[in-house]
Amino acid sequence: MFAVYAREINPDAPLDGLVVGDQPEPQVPDGWTTVTVKAASVNHHDVWSLRGVGLREESLPMILGCDAAGYDEDGNEVVVHAVISSPDWAGDETLDPRRSLLSEKHPGTFAEKVAVPRRNVVAKPAGLSFAEAACLPTAWLTAYRMLFTQSDLKQGDAVLVQGAGGGVATAAITLARAAGFRVFATSRDEGKRAKALELGAHEVLDAGERLPQKVDAVIETVGAATWSHSVKSMRPGGTIVIAGATSGDAPKAAELTRIFFQQMRVHGSTMGTRDELHRLAEFLDVTGTRPLIDRELPMSDAATAIGAVADGDVFGKIVLTL
């Protein structure tokens, strides 16, 4: 079947290991099923995989992609949950120490079909297109969990979203505004700042610029480059929710004194549960909120899409269609 896969690992030139070609049909163990893919979205995870982060040489070749929407074996429109937990795991699957994401141990979604555990298939609301639904399982689910499960935000509270432009950040801005939070966002890029305002941020500032008020929570996916600013932007007792570190995970100043003296919380967050994915889809359906799609490309142009994500040349999500 047609597929986009990693043939080799290259930390310095990740696209050199990418192949658009053919792979065998997915194997379907007991308790698993297949989804015929109509749309899949690109994540930084795909870039990291090609660089060898989370993907081992012995697992190659590996079909890339975490996110997909399509048809299940009965013809129902569905969204694929990307977190693969252990068969005997009960409770929050993101806490399973043996969990993985699609395209790490099991072939991913950049293909005509993907095999997943039956429990990983979530109904797609009819009001969402396949392209919109394909944006949800990684970036949008991550933002949803950060805002509504981990941050302790209440309606009317203020939240800072660092690094407007990426998939999680744009999702967080959109969801936070729809939920009734006061939204601040930052970006080094003037064009991205303008787009963040259009997306719903109340105010957008240059990276590192002082906010007009302290915020109740910070959505942090940038890491080292914005960490100090995140801490200094929070009110006492506030929460930084961190789900990534695209600029590195070793900030020059950890701001530990400020954190303990002002009794701030730092809360790690990774992906989300199947129930949260279902609630996210329903939230979008009820509110009319939709993912921002930077562009749609045929899956045969996966190299262009992944290259754009690697270069940061994206605002929202890039979706690959079949």
C-alpha cells in the first residue's frame, strides 16, 4: 500500500531518510482494527522521528504519522487516538510507563490504512471535516489537556501562550478564547503575531516582552528560550503547564527561587486520553470552533510538509490528504 516512511535516521538532515513509496498492509492483532485514512496531520514528532528521537534503528522502516481521520471497518467516520497503551493498562493511558505513540513501535498514519487497538477509535462528529478532525489527536489534544485538565484555569482567568504559530500554540489560543479565558500570546515573528490576534488572542507581544498583567497560567511548549519569561509572567500561585521544549530543555535560569517563593506550580503534560479526545471533538462540534489549517497537501508531498514544520514555516496545522 502507499505509505510515507522513515528508511534511515539522520539527526542532521532528517528529510534524507524519508521515503514516499510502498509498505506492506498493516498486521491486525487480536483486539485491533484498521482505519482507512482520509487525512493525517504533520507534527514535530515526525521530524524528531526522522532524527532518531523516539524511533530506533531496529524499528526501521517505520511508517510515520500520529494523527488520522477516516473510516473504520464498518464505514463509520472516526478519529484515531495516537497513544498506544499496554493491553492490561487501566486508567489514564498517558501515565502508562510502557505507552508509545503511533510511528514509534507500531506503523503510523501516513498510509492508506493504519492498524490500531479498537479502543483507540473515536467517533468523528459529522460537523468536522476529515482534515479538521485529523488535526486533533496530537497538537489539539495536547492543548486541550493542558488548558482543561492541568492548568486549573477558570472562566475569566488569564493565560499566556508562548510561541504562537505552532500546532499546540494555535490550538491553545483558539480553545482558550472559546472557553472564556483572557488570552495573551507571544511570537518573535510580526506576521505570526498578527495572525494570533485574528485567531482570538486578546493581546500579542514580542517574545520576552513584559505583559500588561500577571497571568494565572502559562502554556509552555518552547522551553529554554521562553522559560524565564514564563515564570516572570505568572501571578503567585500560578501554574506553568509544559508539554514541549522545542528550543531546548536547559534554560540559563531555572528561576527556582521565584517558583518556590511565589508558590508556583510546574505541571508536565503529555498528549491526552481517549475520553479527552472525545470531549475535545464534542467541544468543537458544539462551539463551532475549528482547527486552523495552514495548508492541505497530498500525502505524496509529505517531504514538503515535514520540511515546513522542521523550518517553523507554519501557522496552524499542515494536513496530508489521500
